[in-house]
Amino acid sequence: MLRVAVNNYEEAKDCPLRNVLDQLGDKWSFLILAVLEDSPKRFNEIKRQVGGISHRVLTRKLRDLERDGYLSRTVHPVRPPHVEYQLTPLGRSLLQPINAFLNWTVTAFPDIQRAREVFDKSAARSPRR
């Protein structure tokens, strides 16, 4: 296992793991990358398939993912402009760990739900200090 020793924020901001997680560790990035797994998609198709994401947030996330090299944006010269987003080789290389994580969540979710229920019942009986 990779160990990263970080003693303060100045060191932490240069940590590769933290740097990548700062971009990918939100609730939308994995979903956007997963939606693009099969084929290039247009903005509204991504928005519809991800579900629950605002226009503004999707625009920002697509720009961030493009900036980091996970996806590319292609503007086709037609009227009105036809813009597609697709995974780059770097983005495709993320699919294996993303799919492993998504599969793990499906398998582990019943255990997570049970743990939450046990915790919530316990917390309801004994007030926190």
C-alpha cells in the first residue's frame, strides 16, 4: 500500500493522492465518467443520464474533467454547434477502479445500511456529549 506522509497543509496540497481526490472525490465525477464509458455524449444526454445535476454544476465538472485530461470536448462545425464529450485514454484508465468501486458499493450497501441503522438506534438511546 502506498503511504503518503504529510505533516501540514503546505505539504498536503502537493500530495498526488489528495490532488486527484480533490477533483474526483465529489459526487458527480464518477457518475459523469461512467456515463461516458460506452460512447461520446452531448451535454444534455449526460445531464439526463446523470440525473439531479444542475446545468451550472455539470458545466463546471465537465470543464474540470477536461482540464485534468479525463475527457475531451469536440465541437462539430454545424449550425447549431454540436458538442460532444468523450473519455480520453486517461479517462478510460479510470474506468476499472471506478467500476470496481461502484460494484463494491452495490455489494456493501446492505451492510452499510444495517450499520447506519444500528448506529442511529444506539445514538437515539444515548445522547452525545
